[in-house]
Amino acid sequence: MPTKDLISVVVPCFNEQEVLPATHARLAAVMQAMEGFDYEIVYVDDGSRDETGEMLRQLQASDGHVRVLFLSRNFGHQMASTAGLDAAEGDAVVLIDADLQDPPELIPEMVARWKEGYDVVYGQRRRREGETAFKLFTAKVFYRLFHRLAAIDMPLDTGDFRLMDRRVVQAVRRLRERDRFLRGMVSWMGFRQTAVLYRRAPRAAGQSKYPVWKMLRFALDGIFSFSVLPLRLATVLGAGVLGAATVALLYALVAWVSTGQWVGGGAALVMAMLLLGGVQLLCLGVIGEYVGRIYGEAKQRPLYLLRERLGFPEQRVAGADVPARSGYQDAA
Ligand code: UDP
Ligand code: MG
């Protein structure tokens, strides 16, 4: 008898006590109803400071499909997702937010597309309800900008809600970069990808853990890790300023020859200085962004640390296919 496919669902959680019981109820209902598949739900407690950890312990005690990873502190959504992907053992792995903004009911459709032969099935947002106009606008601008700047073709309006075949998950495990932008990384990898459309619901309960500054930093991570165009900006600006200065100098020379008068004007001098200073600082800043990231990578710290693993079958060494410098060994 052929063994059943195992589907892993990875759920990063940070202070989600308000919504967690509802999330688990809906997830478990959907997964139980899927015939012909085994499943595991891997919750990652990303250093929650509320009752989330305790709730996860109780869920694990009462439901044999539940596994829990406790990170040693808050490492952020992308690292928590990474930890979950490292530990998930499924033939296919679904990554989903804990706040029910991504409907679990979409999972059977994703699995069906996977069974048709697709390696990545990502959720594409048709509509987003209950988001502020500001978030909708910034998200739109970002995805268009990213599309222009980055050398990869990332589908518009997708988040991290997606199903990945085991081979894709293994590939993700080999990308140990620190400034993680999972959805971009998965697009970069290729394989056969397809979309399922859905409406992004409002958060079921609790608060967004992405304040504006975190969103901005995340957007910058996306752009800087996938594009060197900002570096080229320095060249373009430098050429522009040089051109302007040359024109001004020619003008002054012509005026000198024709009238015998050298151009005066402390104001012009100050303007030129400010302009040049501004351009130089901007370029230094851009270079600094990349140098800072190189420094971060050079330290080769583990991406996250585990405090505890709960409910995982012990016989299999999870993450055995992760390269040595990943930090996984320290974690396990
Ligand atoms: N999350 C996390 N660590 C963090 C922040 C968020 O694991 O530091 C989780 C959070 O619990 C949720 C998901 O990442 O499951 C998405 O976060 P959120 O809903 O706050 O982001 P938004 O949907 O507002 O962009
Ligand atoms: Mg959310």
C-alpha cells in the first residue's frame, strides 16, 4: 500500500492569544476533512510575551498532529517562518499566517494544484478587506517598485501564504541569507509555480505586528536583497551633477571671455556645495546599506535559536539536509 502524502502546515505566531484557538479549530477542521493525506501543524512561537506559548502547549497535548517550536526570543515573521520550514517534514508544506487573514479553506485547492504537478502554489490576493487605505496604497506602490527594480519576476499581490513541494522547501533551506524576503526567494528559485486567487480577510482578532517602520524595513530588505540598482543610482547621480557642473563652468568661461568679468555669487557656490554634499551623502548611505548587509552575512550567526521542540517525532533528524553553517545544528 502506498503511504499517504504528508502535508505540513507552518504557522508563525507572535502574541496571537486572541485568535489562536479559532485558528487551530479552522485549520484542524480543514486538514481533517482532506481525504487521503496525513498532516502535521507546525506552530512556531516567535518569542510571544502573552499566553500564546501556554496555549500552544495545550493544543499540542490534546492534538497529536500539533508540533511546536519555541524560539529563544522574537526573531521576526520571516525567521519564524524559516524555523518552521526547517522543521516541517511534509511532502508539501503550507505557510500560513496565524491571524486567519489567509483562509485555511484554500489549502485543499492548493494541494489539488500541487497534485496536478505544480511545485509552488501561492495565494494571490484578489481583494483585501479591512486593511487601511494607507496599507493598501503602500503595498501597491511597493510591489510595483519591486517589480521594476529587482531582477526577478515576483508575482504581484502575493504574500507568504503558499504551498511548496518538499524539493522547494529543501531549496529554501539552502538559502541562509539573513535579510530574508521569503516570497522573493521562492520566486527566484523557479520550479513550476501557479496562483490560486483569494480574498484577504481582515485580521480575525488581535493587532497587526507590523507597524509602519517594520513594514518599511521589510520593503527595503526586499529591494536591497534582490537588486543592485540603488548602487547604480550613485553613478547616475554623479554623472548628472558632473554634467551640471560642466555646463555651469562653460557658461562662466564664455561670460568671462565675452565680458571680461568673472561670475560672482556666493549663493551659487553654496548651492553647488549643498548639492554635491547631498549627493555624496546619499550615495554613501546607499553603499552603507549594502556594506551593513555584508557585515551581517559575514558574522554567520544562526538565523534563529530554538528553546524547545515539542511534539516532533524523535527518530528523524529534522533539517539533516541543511548545510553545516546554517545554525540548525546549534538549534536542534
Ligand atoms: N509574526 C511573527 N513574528 C513577528 C511578527 C509577526 O511570527 O515578529 C507572525 C504573526 O503572528 C502572524 C504573521 O507573522 O501570524 C503575520 O503578522 P501580522 O498579521 O501581524 O502582519 P500583517 O498581516 O499585519 O502584515
Ligand atoms: Mg496579518
